[in-house]
Amino acid sequence: MPKVAMYNTEGKQVGEMNLKEEIFGVNINMPLLHQAVEVYLSNQRQGTQSARTRSEVRGGGRKPWRQKGTGRARVGTIRSPLWPGGGVVFAPKPRDYSKKMPKKMRRQAMLSALSSKAANNEIIVLDAFSMEQPKTKFIVKVLDNLKVDRKALIVLKGKDEAVEKSARNIPGVKTIPVNNLNVFDILKYDSFIITKDAVEAIEEVYAQ
């Protein structure tokens, strides 16, 4: 059973926490992680890009010059893709990039991501993490106390605007509630900082 140290915001160890083997100690499925990240990134695409083809550009209805005898290349319209102001060849059009992933595969990908963090000793558990009002200096101090100098993901049990507003000004730091946790963010950030109650929430959901 994986075991991690539990710290307070001052960086002092206040105990240890046992992580459930079936959640933080499963075999890491790399192809499944790759697929989960690919699905996530595809679903983030808006797919609203659009450009006009030669038939959609205004003008160009009249043939610029006669077909033969001018010594110039034959042209049928001034809206040809070869001309400035002309249409676009194979112009991109709005489309749906979204992909789906079976529920069991999503679940296993999440367990693999969490287990990879545990295997690499990148999980930092906090006994509690709350603020009365936003203050970026406090978050910076907490990260210094925890000796976190790389990209960090702070996972909370629920939405906390004070913590989110304080952390969003720090480059490489992101705050996310546990119900919005995803494979991409887990793998993207080097340090996985999570509160004790958020760990318990994850174990309650994925232990079923």
C-alpha cells in the first residue's frame, strides 16, 4: 500500500497517509494514458476556424482576359487561389473535433495517472489548505515551504475562490477542484499537491 508524508502549509510533516493500492498502485498503462490525453486535447478544440474557397469569395465572375493570343497565362477568375485576394485551396471549415472514450477506459486512465504520480514520489498531501482572502504571497510561501520549484497542480476538494485567485498569478501553478481532475493536468504538472479531504474524495469515487 503506497504511503506518503502529510504536511501542513508551513512545510512541516504532521503525519503519514496510506493511499489505496487499487487507486494509487495499479499498473501504469502508457497507451491508455496517451489515448486519454489525445481525447482531452481534441475535446478542447473549438473547431470554429473557417476560410473561403474560390466560389465563396466575392467578385471574379468575369474572365480577366481572353483565353488565347495575349501571351499571358490562361485565367478564368481573379479569385483563383493563385491570386492575391483569391480563395483558399482546401479551406478549413467548422467541424467537430470531439472524441469519446468508454467509461471503463477513462477510469483506468485516471488510475494509471494517479499511480504514476505515486510511483514517482510526486504526490504532496496537505492536511488542510484554505484562505480567508486572496493573497498570492501566501501561496508562494507555501510552495517554498514544500520545496516546490517546478510546475505544480493544487487539487482541492471543492471550489475555493480565494486559493484560485491567489494561485493564478503564479506561472506554472494551477488550482483545480477534485471533480474537475483530468489525466492531462495530472501528467502535465510535475508536483501533485492535494489536500487530505481531496484524497479521500478520490478514493471514495474510484474505490467503487
